[in-house]
Amino acid sequence: MNNIVDEINFDNLLKCLEELDRQREYAYKESRQILICFPRIFVLLHEEKYEEVKDLLKQLETKIKKLKSEINLRWQKYLFPAQIEYVEAYTYLCVLQEARVPSEQEIDVGVDAYLLGLLDCIGELRRAVYDYINQKNYNKANFCFNSMKIIFEKIFPLSYFDNVIPGLRHKVDLARKLIEETYVDLTKINIFKV
């Protein structure tokens, strides 16, 4: 027997691949549209324009949930950075407005986006520490520093799950460094005696 029966349906394979590529392009494009909103949100947060931020975050929450429900699981990776940014911004807002760190259930993202977003929030809080120092608002600077430590202390014991959440250990190490450097700076200006 020299010949085999060719049952490969090229047209069907092409159609399936074109559809997957269309979904990939859509997921990538929509995720990028969400991501480009976050630099503006962080500027508004540091300007303490919280009501405007709340409105923008509500819109982005709707877009993220809609996109998550529309795209194939394989393309969720394109949405992941937007979810991390969302957690970072939402947490920063909650810390400064309500003196609390929101739960994973409240934010409604996966544990990986939640943890990585919280760790990124430590960097934003550090920036706030220095902003408040420049404004001579030492109580608020101290509050932001303590918030950094609280977030870090809750996540640090989970850092060995780097094999489950790639990059977790690196972000934990970076957060530790930011906290240590901020502590040194705050000690130099005697903020803890205020």
C-alpha cells in the first residue's frame, strides 16, 4: 500500500486558525485600550482627584469583565496586565480614601493578578510617601509607609509560590527593597518622631 487516505480538511483548519487569530487580535487590541488608561488614572490619583478616578475605574471594570467573558481562555494572557494595573489602582484608591486594602473577591480577579497588583501598589504608595513629605504632611506619609508594610507582610509568606505565579518572588524582593529604602529615607528626616 503506497497511498494513504487524505482526510485533512484544509479549508476547515484554515477557517479555525483564522478565527483564533481574529480572537487573538481582538483580545490584544481591547486589552491595550484598557491598559493605556492607567497612566492617566495614576496621575489623577496622585492629584487626589478621587471621584474622577472612581468613574474611570468603574468603566474599566466593566470593560475588563466584558472582555474576559468574550475571549477564549488561551487569550486571557493579554488581559492579565490590565487586571494587574486595575488591582494596583483600585487598591491605591481604597488605601488613600478608605484606609483599607480590598479583598480579592471584591476586586474579582484571579489570585495571580491580585497579588502582583498589590505588590505594584507598594511602589505607588512609596511615591505617595515622598509626595506627602514634600507637602510636609508627615502623618499621611507615615500612613502610606505603614500601608506599604502591611501589604508586604501579608504577601511575603506567599513568595515561595513563584512556580505557580511567575514573577511573584521578584516582585516581593523588589517590594522589600522599596520598603527598606523608604524606611532609611524616613529615618533620615525623623518622620517617626512627628
